[in-house]
Amino acid sequence: MEDSSWYLKQRSDLQEALWYLQQQSRHLQDYRLDIRGIWADDAATEIDRRYLNIHAQDSSESARSLASQLASIVDADVEFDLANRAGMKATQLSQQIDRLLRLARAEMNRSLAEYYIHQERDLAANAAIAEAESLISQAGEYP
Amino acid sequence: MPTYDPRVISRSIDTLESEIQRFTDISSETSQQAGYVQLNYRERAERVLRWSAIVLDRALNDTLEVRAVNDEVDRLVIQCSEAVEIAHQTLANSEHIRTRSIATQDRWRVELQAALAWEARAEAELSSAKAAREKAESQVSRAMHALSKAESALYSCQSDSKRNCSGHQAAVGAARNNLATAQIALQQAEARVRAAEADLALARARVAQCRKSLAIADVAVTRSHQAVSIAIDSLARAESSLSDAHAAQRKAIEAQYKAIEAEELAKETVTRSRQAAANVDTAQTHLYQSIKFNDSAHNLAIRAKLDLDYRNEQLRNFNRLSSDIS
């Protein structure tokens, strides 16, 4: 029904982007740890407390939600694939059914044509039998 | 307590801001990409749902159509089976009438031979009777002549009174007896001829009747042969019709099995499509969550940047002041 490779490519690109985002997140958090040795005054603590710690949590949650979105999309792909396979098979069967019904109808038409000829022949045979019967009576069956 | 170099701290803050901005840009891009993917999967789910509904509808229609064809072909098989039985019966009837017509023909042929023999015998008898009558007529004629001659002799004798005519008298008597005997024989011969003629007439009538009946029996045989021939053809047609009906039935049954399988697969297609759509819905929920956290992180990054800029500006001012003092 459809080519799933385009979607798989999109999914793969998103997985890659998420991986890169997580890498970048780790890099940022690593850097934050690094500069604590250089800048650790009250202002730094305050900025961490008010913004950057929460920023790290939200970013992590965002990435986790993206990962969950991807996991659901992977699940959806499995179902799409199964639906596609089942639907394609059903479509193929429908085509086979159509072909079989056409063949069956053709056989039925042939059968009916032969049946009508049989009926006509049967009538003719019975007419000949009746005529022969009448002739035998005329001739006198037992002289 | 550690000592911090303002210039080093300022550079670090610059770098931190850059890293935060870089992360924000990447997370925004990723979020947009996720939204785009989600949109495409949403469209995909809707399209697959529509398609699966079409697949199911087609499978259900196929099932109905297959059922109708099976019903029709079942009726046709019954009809053709009955036709074969009827054709067998017609053939048996035609063979029976053929047997009877041939028997009738044979009997009339035998009867005709007998009648012809009778006619031949009657003709021979008539000829014989006619010959006997001619012979009797000759004898009567001769007896009459002999009587006439004896009577003449008697008259001649009686004209001479001196003669003894008793001999002539006796001769006339004898001649009269002979004539009477000849006349009786003639009457019998004529009766025989009449009887022979009557018998011949009867024989000829019988021959004519036999010929007529035989001719009719000949036609009956011809028609009954035709009846058998037509009945054989009729049976062949009926059997062919049944054979074709069975072939149609086999295909219809095969179609029925496939229709059952196709309907199950179509239902599975719908179930899987719905499950896929549900998974896409779940993905959508996760995406909303992700966007919510991402937006929050983005806002925090903006606010952090403002504070970091302020802090950096203070450090730069402090550094400038220190340089001026030194």
C-alpha cells in the first residue's frame, strides 16, 4: 500500500537528532561541572539554583519525552507494517477471488448453455419417442 | 577560599552562554523535527485507517458476492444433476421404444413373408382350380357330344321297327349318366375356382396390410433411432453441463476459502491500523510533554542568559576598574 522506507528514514533521522541532542546536553552539563572550579561564587550558585539546574531537568525530561515519542512511533511502525502486510495479502486475495469468480461465472455460463441445449434435445427426443409410439400403434404392435 | 580571575570567569561565562545557546538551538531544531515527523505519522495513520476501511469493505463485499455465487452454483449443480437423471430416463425410454419398434418391424416382416407365401399358395391354387375347371368343361362337352351321338343312333334304330334298339337305348342311358357326372365335376371345379379366388383376395389384402404396417414400422424404427441419437446427445449435454457446474463450484468454493481468509486479514488490517493510530496518539502526547519541557527549558535559558550577561558585565567592569588601579 505504501513505501515505509520514507518514514523509517524520518524516524532514523529523528533518532539521530535525539542522540545528538543528548550528547549536546551531556556536553553542556559537563561544561557546567568544569566551570565550577573556575566560577563558584554566590552568583554562580544562584544562577544554577534559579535557572540552570531546572533547565537541566526540563531538558532531560524533554529528551526523555522525545525518546518516548520515538518508542511509540517504533511501536506504530510495527503495527503499520503488520497492517500493511495483512492489507496487501487481503488485497491480493481479493484479486484472486475476483479472478476465481470470473472463472466460476464463465463455467456457469458454459454449463447453462449446455443445459439449454440438453433441454431442447430432451424435448426433441421425447417428441421422437411419442411419434415412434404413435407409429407403433398405427402399425399394430402385435399383428 | 579560592581566588578567581575575572577575565577567566568572563570567558567561561561567555562559553557557558554559547553552550546554552547551542543546546537551545539544537533542542528547538530537534523539537521541530519531532513535530514534523509526528505530523507525517498522523497523516499516515489517517491514510492507513481509510485504506484499512476500504480493504475491510472490499473483503465484506467479496464475502457477500462469493456467498451469492456459491448459492447460485449450488442451485445450478442440483439443476444439472436432475437434468442428467432426466436425460438418462429419456435415453432409457428411447432405447425401449427403439426395441419395441424394431420388434414390431420384425414381426410385420415375418407377417409379410407369411402373407406373401399365402398369396403364392392362393395363386397356385387358383391356377390349379382353373385348370381343373377347364378339364371339367371339356369332359362335359365330350359327354354332351357322346350323348347326342348315342341319341342319334337310337333315333336311327327306332325308325326301323325290325331292329332291336335296346343296345342303343342302353348307350343313351350311359351317355346321360356320363354327362351328369361331368356336369357335377364341373360344378365342383367352378366352386373350387371361386374359393381359390376368394382366398387369393384375402391373401392379397393381408399382403397389402402387412406392407402398410411394415412401412409404418420402418418409419417408427427410423424415428426411434433418431430418438436414441438425440437422447444420447441430450445426455452428453447434460453431463457436460454438470461437469461445468462442478468446475464452477470448485472455483466458487476456492473463492469462499479465500474470502474467509481475506476477511480475517482485512479485520486484522483494521485492528493493526487502529493500534498504529493509537500508538501515534501516544507519541503525540509524549511530543506535547517534550515541547512543554523544552519551552520551559528555553525560557530558563533566556532568563539565565540575562543574568549571565549581567554577571559578565559586572566582571568586565570590575576587571576594567582593577586595570585602572594597577
